[in-house]
Amino acid sequence: MTYSPSLSSGFEFTKNRSNFISPQSGMCSFCTEECLGTCDIGLSAVLGAQTVYPTTTGTNQIASEKDYPLDYSCFNINGRVFGAIGANETYEEATIYNVKLEREYGSLNKVKMAIPIILPALIKLNWKDYFGGAAMAGVTCVVGENARNKDENLVIENGKIKEFPFIGQVLDSFNMYYRGYGQIVVQCNVEDDMLGVPEIAISKYGAKAIELKFGQSAKGTQPAIKLKNLEAAMKAHNSGEIVYPNPADKDVQKSYDDGVCPNFYSYSRLPLWNEDFLHKRIRELREMGAQNIYFKMAGYDKVDIERVLRIASNERVDMITFDGAGGGSGYSPCKMMNEWSLPTVCLEDTVVKIIKKMKAEEIEIPAITITGGFSSEDQVFKALAYGENNITSIGLCRASMAAAMTSKNVGNLIINCKVPERYKKYGSSIQEIFGDLPDLRAIYGKDANKFSTGAIGVFSYLNKIAFGVKHFSALNRKFDIKYLDKSDLIPLTQDAVNLMNA
């Protein structure tokens, strides 16, 4: 039995020629001489090292294809018929509409969220509606690392960014719809931090929150990007990136001219942060005007997880997002997406156990978000219940972006009088077809009718998630999600029983 996919993958549009697969290797059980290499092996035989990464990266999203043996589907949701916790036992009050989903977090600056969800870091595809929809839904969202690479007008002088107008546009996409809930956060990896992204984002473009990213979240390491030629290598080198081999080296330049130079790759640095650096850096960020500080972490070694939690506590970090295996959105090694890190439910179990130990030591705990492969309300409810009020929110990343892209496309078709067949029964206009527009008009007034359908779609999708969570909470007679716990879950497998009771 194997849980790993065969050598057929959407990462590279590869496939096995045969239905007869050798489970351990993932190869066809017979491999023929005349094959042109439709599988991963064949592609790598031609394209080489670049097939470590998805060749399909671009206007799409990419995530793990591995069928992990333990996930949230290994639990069902419990239900109860007596009592009401968090509401008066009356027919009028003990209803789904009175389930409290609001959350508040923050050590020095409080942030309210209308629902226990955040939109984790992205800066690709339909980002404008992703962030706009987050503001409409009243949740926190995060601008992904390397946003500077998308700015044609970026100016770097003496190793520091001087002009970064793109980040202003990104922040505006959230702020124009801000209604007192949530926050837009600028994520920074090592390269961003070294180039001064936090400084310019805060001082010139009004950013109020910074997230420091440990590694490549659920994918472990940063990508190595193949560069076309010496000119591209020098450009990357001059912008402060590590380029291998070093294009400024005279011997390397000569080998390039002689036609015997290996491929150039730029490589993003791994963070080598420690307690001393983070103490100093977080203090600097707050002195610059950062109101909130976030960490992005993943399913690294348990010792590292605890160390990050303790650093965050000591520095009064506002929120840590832990990203589990199973999620993903972009350019990371194919096998790392499938084969590295703790599956999300196991990561949550580890984080919660460490938190309980720290609470026993009377240590203050920051807000905690769990993300990695979530897309539906049952998963959100299960993760909140498993966290036993130690988890503040659940991250919905790829799913929210899917909502942003789909609803934008559907909206454009409706505007052009090409209503998709499945929606014709609901009407012929955006006002008729987009079902949650009345809820938006109740918040923003009739101006909501003019909002981008992509942002409306993100709001509607998150509204659906929230409404579903309310149903499950009411089913368990708990009318405030702070009362959710493991008793609201039913383990379906022995592995799930063992994890829950460990």
C-alpha cells in the first residue's frame, strides 16, 4: 500500500502510460524502450534539475497530491439534543443565527474578526479581489512574500528599496473596503527583510502589520530559479540575490563566453534568525509604526515549533500561522509539497499539546491560526473543535483564491450577456444571481451593487463557510465557538483515536 501518488502529476502534466503501477516506485510496472517519457522520469531525463519544481507554475495554483493516511475526514462531527451553552434555552435565542463567531486577538493592538478565518499569504492570480473580499468578510489577510518582484517600478538603491508603489495598490485593495474587522498584513521573507520591505511598506505606504516568514512555510525551502543567461544572472546578483555560480566572478564570465558555463540559478536565502535577532527586529518594526507582528511557521521539527512559540510569547507577537502539509499555492519543489512536513491535523495536535504545556507554565500564548488544505465548513469546525479554544482561526488560502477567480469569470460572462447555463434559473443579472449581495448591501449600502464580482465571490464563499459552522455549532448546542472541544468530534479510525487520546 502506498499513500504517495504515482509518477503522474498535475505539477508537470506528467502521466503513467499504463494502468499497471508499481506502488513503491510509482513507475509503470513495465517500462518500454520506445516510450517518449510521459512520466516524471521521462520529463526529468530531458529537462533535468528544473523538474524538481512544477513546470506548470504560472496562472494557476498547485498543492500536494499525496493521500495522507490521517486528515480531518477521519473524524465525524458529534451532535446533541439537550441544553444550550452560550445562549439562553429559548426557541428564540438558541438558533443558528445567534452562534457567536467573532474573534479578537492582539497583544498591544486589538484586531477583531467577524468570523474565525484568515486568508493566508498570496500575491498572485486575482489578488485584488482576494484582499477586497477579505475586508468585506471582516477577516485578516496576508500579502505574500516577494511582492516586490511584481513591481515594474521598484527602485533599489544601495541594497534598499526606495520606491515600491505596487505594495500601496495591494494595501488599498483591502483598505477601501475595511469596515472595522480584520487587517491586511505584509509578509516578509529573509530577502524582503534585508531589502527593507517592512521599512518602506510602513513609512511610505501605511502598512500596519508585518509577518515574518520562517522558511517556505509548508514547503520547507525557497525555490532556486533558473536564469536565462549571464545578463539575467547579473541583474539578480545586483539586486542582492544569491546567484550560483557567481556571475560577477571573472572565471565564470570567461566560461560563459567560452560556452562551458553551467546553468545560473538564483536562490532565496533561508532564514537564519534567532532570539537575539528577532528581539531586536521586532522592536525596530514597532518603533517604525507596526501595530501588529505576525509569524508564519509550518510543520518543522517539534523542537523548532516550540521554540517559535516561546519566541512569539516573549516578544508579544500577535499571531502565528502554522501551515500543514496538504496545502500549497505556488512554486515549491514537487516532492517537498507531497512528502515533507506534518499533515495539518497532526501539526495542529502538536501545536495544541505544546500550547497546553506552556499554559501550565503560565506563559502568554499568541493567537494561533492553522492552515493547510482547508476548503469547507466541516473542516473548519473540526479544526476549531480539535483545538479546544487554543486555535483562534483557520486559514483558507487556495479555496478563497478559487472563489475570487471563479466569481470574477462568472461576473464577466453575466455582464456580457453570456450567463452560464447552471445560473440561468437564478436570473440574468449580477444582482439576481449573486445570492449574498443583499448581505453586502446591508453593510455597505447600494454601492455594493458596483463591487467587483470577484470580491463578492470571496465574501460569499466565506459567508457560506461561516453559515455552515454555525449549523454544526448549533447541532452541538454550543452557541459560541469558544466552547468547542474534542467532545464535538467522533474519531472514525484507530489512527484518529490514537491521535486524539495521545
